[in-house]
Amino acid sequence: MSDLKKWIVTANGIANDIARKEALEADRDGKWVHKTMTALKETKLTGLVVPKENGGLGGGLYALARISEELGKAYSSAGLCFGMHCVGAAVIAAKATDYQKKKYLQPIAEGEHITSLALSEPGTGAHFYFPQTSLLPTSQDDFIVNGDKTFITNGGHADSYVVSTLGASEDATADQFSCIILEANQPGIIWGDPWNGLGMRGNSSCPAHLNDIHISGNQILGEKGDQLWYIFNVVAPYFLMSMAGTYLGIAEAALQEAKNVLAKRHYMHSGTGLAQVSILQHRLGTLWSNVERTRRLIYNAAQLGDNGEPEAITHILAAKAEVGHCVVDVVNEAMTLAGGIGYRENGLLGMYLRDARAAHVMSPTTDLLYTWLGRVLLDQPILSD
Ligand SMILES: Cc1cc2nc3c(=O)[nH]c(=O)nc-3n(C[C@H](O)[C@H](O)[C@H](O)COP(=O)(O)OP(=O)(O)OC[C@H]3O[C@@H](n4cnc5c(N)ncnc54)[C@H](O)[C@@H]3O)c2cc1C
């Protein structure tokens, strides 16, 4: 069995045995998916994107999309929490110093450390690549961080956070930022209200005020001027592929739910089942096709990315934009196929419906992605607004 196959089997086991059960409690109470993340740590799947030379599994974008899909099928917040950890890990790994390898990557690979990504801010919203959080030097090896972050997945539960800040130099312009690592126990991280979202209720996406936090140069990632390199070479591909996989998982789960309802429902007056009604057969076929063509787009995009193909970026942008439409449309339609019973029970389809809606607003949002895609095709600068 290939390594990837083994990871998928492991993820599938965690998804079915733990995440699926944890979903009910997490969705009801807004509780972070602690049991699922613990199982992912214990099996060292949390080291998925950490390079092998740092003790990790050395998986790439395709592996990330596939594992996120497995988790997403059982519970979308599990896919989201795992995905944001992996994006953070990939950002750390991209240009890690020896200190950062030892301090962060090795513990992540050993299943002892969860990280996450804190890019979004209340002031710049979906335009997460324009952070306002400041990073100012106070001496040669001491910097002070101030600002506000919002929607930090795994918030309050991770061991570290990859945070974007406005460039360390005084002449830094708005689009020049640095990424830093904050440790969870650093004085000055003040968490805001717990996550109480419409959906994705197990992801603990919290705001945090960063108040005079002192960090050393060891906590700064990469070199000055690396920021756009990080965004387009690490953050975007890893984020987009993990989220595409997660939302694909929801779409697949909704498709299966619709199929189950159609297969089981029979009428007493006629003795016929919904599985025999042509229009419903047709609608299910349409749903399957939507999910499958989106799956192929995502898998192909991830493989192009892993192979370093120059055209990968267009496919990766399109994959997350398309999965946003796919998941919202498929879940919506599955809800119709499940009839009044599906609506009444506020069961799995209700949860999928709420969770799926996050696809369009998680940045890069669907609207931004199509615009960026058009810009790439027209050879225009991506971040021109
Ligand atoms: C469940 C969940 C988890 C999240 N997890 C994280 C996380 O772990 N880390 C993190 O950093 N962030 C995270 N986010 C934040 C997310 O990525 C976005 O930054 C956030 O949802 C933007 O919300 P907003 O209300 O500020 O949107 P706004 O910026 O106010 O945008 C509102 C709408 O306007 C559209 N819009 C804005 N500008 C343009 C434009 N130029 N062209 C076209 N459309 C435009 C947007 O697409 C959006 O639909 C998460 C969000 C959610 C919902």
C-alpha cells in the first residue's frame, strides 16, 4: 500500500470513528473538535505537510486535499481545523530556520503541536494580505506586536499561531508584511468571544487582540520582501486545496444522504419508491456529475501544484471557487430531495447547509478567486485592489 493510501485509510478511520460522532456535540454546543484533533495527532497525520527531513510525512497538496476530503465527509469543522493547522505548518516549513525546525516542525511531526493561521483582521476583512497588525523592532532581537486578528481557526486550542504583520521596517508599505509565529502562552494574546457561527461550529474561529507582545527574531518567518512569495506559493495553494477538499467532502456527504433518502422512501398509496421517479433519478444524476467534475478539478489542480507546473495557479484558484458553488448547490438540492422530512429534522443536511455557506466567504472568497483567475489569464497583477 502506498503512503498516501495508508494516510487516507487512517484519516477515514478517524473520520468515521471519531469526527462523525464528535460532529453532533460540536455542532450543538459550538465546541472545538478536540477528540478528532487528538486522534490526528496520535496518528501523526498532523505532520502531513512537514518535510520528511524534519520527521514529517512529506505530503503535498494532493495528499492534503484527499485527507481534508475524508475528514470533511464526516465533519467539516474537522477538515477545517486540520486544514488550517496544515497551512500554518506549511508556512513554517517553507523557509524554516534551524531553530524553527526544532522548536515547531519537529513537535508538529511528532504529533505534539497544533498550529493555525491568523491572517484575517476586522479592518481588512477578506483582503487578508493587507494586515494592519504592526511588528516594530525595539532592539536588535526584540520586536513588539500590536493589532487585532479575527476568525482564527483552532483559536485558543492551538500551541502556536502563524500571524501576518505589517512589515518590520518603518518604510514598509501596506502590502509588505511579515509572517511571525506566536506561541499560545505568550503574554498579550487576549482572546475575544468564543465562536458562535451559523455553521462550522466546531472550529473555534475566534478573534484575538494582540497587545504589546514581545517576540524575538527567531519567531519571524523568512526574509523581508518574502510576503507575496508566501501568499502565492504557500498560503494560497495549501489553504485552497485543504478547503477545496473539505467542502468537497461535505458535497459528497450530502449527495450520499440524498441518495439514501431516495433509495428508502416509499409511498403507501402507490407502493412506488422515490428511486423509481424519473425526474428524481435525473436530479440525483445531475448532483453526482457536479460533485465528480469538481472532484476531478480539485485533484488535478493539486497534482499540478505538487508537480510545480506553471499553470497550477489557475487550476488551484478555480478549484476552490468551483467547490464553493458545488457544495452550496449540492447541499441545497439534496435538502429538496430529502423533502419535508429532511427539513423538519434539522439533521445532517441542516448542518451541511449551514457549514457549506462558509465556502463563499472564507478568503480568498469565491468572488475574489474568480477575479484573480481572470487577472492571471489576462496577465494582470493579481492584487491590484
Ligand atoms: C468559518 C470560518 C473560518 C475562518 N478561519 C480563518 C482562519 O483560520 N484564519 C484566518 O486568517 N481567517 C479565517 N477566516 C476569515 C475569512 O478568511 C475571511 O477573512 C472572512 O470571512 C471575511 O469576512 P468579512 O466579513 O470581513 O468579509 P468582507 O471583507 O467584509 O467581505 C464581504 C463580501 O465582499 C466581498 N468582497 C470584498 N472585496 C471584494 C472585491 N474586491 N471583489 C469582490 N468581492 C469582494 C467578499 O468576497 C465577501 O463576499 C474564517 C472565516 C470563517 C467564516
